[in-house]
Amino acid sequence: MTDNAKTELFERMPIRKAALTLVVPTVISQLVMLVYNMADTWFIGQTGDPYQVAAVTVTYPIFMMMNAFANLFGIGGSSLVSRMLGGGEQEKTGFVAAFSLWAAGGVALIYSLFCLLFDGVLLNALGTDSGTFGYAKDYLFWTVVIGGLPTVLNLVLANIIRAQGEAKTAGVGMTLGGILNVLLDPIFIFLLGMGVSGAALATCLSNTASLIFLLCHTMRHRKESIVKLSLLPKPIGTAYHREIYSIGTPAALQIILAAVSNAVLLRLMSGYAVAAISGMGVMQKVESIPFQAIMGISNGILPLVAYNYASGDRKRMRQAVRFALNRGLVCACIFLILCEAFAPAIVRFFINDTASVTYGAAFVRLRILALPFITAEFMLIAVFQGIGGAKQALFLSLFRKGILDLPLMLIADHILPMYGLMLVQPFMELCGCAFALALYRNIHKRPQIKISGGNQK
């Protein structure tokens, strides 16, 4: 995208058109990513084997950690890039982007090696049994040990590309991987008889394909791009490091604490029937449909919020926030009504096991109550990430997952065994939404702060 086009999008284009230009491709790419993540569960569910579905469920917290690393450098780096563009520091954005990619790649490789060495310990800690352990180990190998690097880099690069207003390009890259995954799943799972391993291999290859596409686009258009990504990492100023980590850390904690919370949930659920675990796995896929749409809206609007905050146009920033929040709440209410009305049919779409459908439908109806609250909460967290509101984002990340919800799960499981576990998230998101709204009212009092990375060495 040229400088003139960038200025038009971020500064002069009507807010509705500018927001939709950024949001629509991002939502589509998020939903396509969801489709290929759900494709694994759906195709494996067609085997009718709850043990294989449960195995994918058990590995989910380990897989989620890769999204945490991607958020650390993807959200942290892209937020900084957008604010630098709005603040007139365009010439240094390429250094920040390169650092984000190389740092993310290094962390991903270390995590993949860790999972290779300690896969048995991790899976046992998550409550696998003799029926699910082998399947879970195979799935973990291809998606995390082999596929960890392309998965993380794919997400980080997409965020960097989106930060400069090229949401369509990022969306095309993510969509390419999603389509490939859906095509490969039935071939590997059924035609080649690989089962869970086939689903994992398809995920690995699809993320690799997306990464290759985005890298080729970045290198091919590097000269005319407003963010000139350097091929090798270069030193960046201390202030830039601080900005990346201050915003990226809360974004990563959202995923890490959610993984911890989910691991505790799995551990508590491991005392119940395997069909309940299978039903919970389907429930998590179902609730991720509206959640990914909401994430698409919030991630899409982030560059517009960040740029206009840094340039001093608070009115345009507030207009973007209102637009995103209103559209997100409409989507949330529609999904809430559909899930409450058609939960059994939705769950049966993934697995036609009577017990799993019964459990899954009940779980969906309880957990989906959190949707309107989590919509407002995540929209406002994205605002804090965009404006450099590290303290607000950190507080909300620590509050909503991994701390208070853990003792609440123990209490809820004691009062209402199994089903009480599903009511903890709606309660926590209600409280988190109230805090987010209160914090948002105070951000307009903040003075404008110019970012400076110091001298490059």
C-alpha cells in the first residue's frame, strides 16, 4: 500500500468504509482459520470414535500456547507499527517488524523442542488415559513439534501486514491455508487412513502454505511498502522493546491464562465420562465460531484505533471504537440466540454419538451466555492494545482467566458437578466487561505520548 493510500484509509476515508476495509478481510480470515481448526474436529468426529475427538481436545491447551507467542510479538509489534505510522516514524517500522518476526520464530522453535522432549509429561498432566494418549501424542507432534514455527510466524506476519492497512492481503494468506486444510483433511484422515495424525499433518501443511504466501508477498512488494521489512534482524531502541512487550505481554497472557484455565477444566472433567470430554471439545469449537468473528472485528479495527490515537485524532478513534463495538454486539446476540435454540443439532453436526451430543448441547447453552460480555470486553482490550494502554490490558488479562476462575471452578464443580464448570466463564466475563467499560471511560484523559526508540546502534 502506498503512502497516499495509507493516509486516505487511516485519516480521511469515512469511518464506516475505513473500518469495513480493515475489519471484513480480518473477520473472513479469522473465520476461515476457524473452519480449518474445526475441520479437524468434524472429520475426526465422522469416525464416530470419541477417543480421537477427546485426544484433540486434550492437546488444545498446548496448541493454544503457540497463539500466545504469536500474540506477544504479533499484537505487540503490530500495535507499535501502527502507532509509529500515525506518529510519523515510518522509517523505523521495518526494524520493529523484523525483530517481531525473528523473536517469534526463536521462541516458537524453543517451545517445539520442549514439547518434543516432554510430550508425555504434558499429556499426562492434562489427564490423558490409555485410550487417548497415543492419538494425542500424534496430534501434538505434527501441529506443535513440526508445525509450531510456521504456525507462529504465519500469525505474526499477518498482524504486521494488517498493521499497515493491508488487511485484504493478510486475509487472503490466511484463507489460502484454511482452504488447503479442508481439502487435505479427508485425504489424510480417510483416504490414507491416518486418522488424528492426518488431521494434524493437514494443519501443519496449511499453516506452512499461508506463511510462504505472506512471505512472498512481503518480499515482492517490499520497495513500495510503507513498512520496509528488513531481511535480517537489526537492533531496535529500548523504548521500542518496552512498547512491544508492554502491549504484547497482556495479549499473550490472554492465551496463556486461558490455556491454564482450560487445562484445569480438562483435569476436572477427566473424572467424568469420556463422552463428556468429547462433548466439551465440540462445545469449545462451537463457542469459538462467534469468538473468532469478534476477534476479527477487534483485530481489524486495532490499526485504525492505534494510528488515529498516535496522530491525535481522538474523535475519529472513538468513532472507530463505537462502530466496532456496535457491530460486534449485534453478531454476539445473533449467535447467542442460534446456539440456545439449536444446540443439539449444532453439536450433532460434529459428532453423531448420543452421549456426546447430550453433554455437548448442555455445555454450549451454558457457556454461550458469556458471549455479549466477552464481545465488549475484547473490543475494549483491543483498544487498550492499540493506544499503548498496557496497564489496562494487563489488568483485564489477569482478571478474566487463570486466577479467580480457578478457585471458582473448584467451588462450582462441588456445588453443581460438571455443569457448574460451564457457568464460571459467563460470570467472569460479566465482571470483566464491567471493569473494561469503567477503564475505557478514563482513557480520554490520558495525554498524548510520543514513542521514541532512541538511537539505533
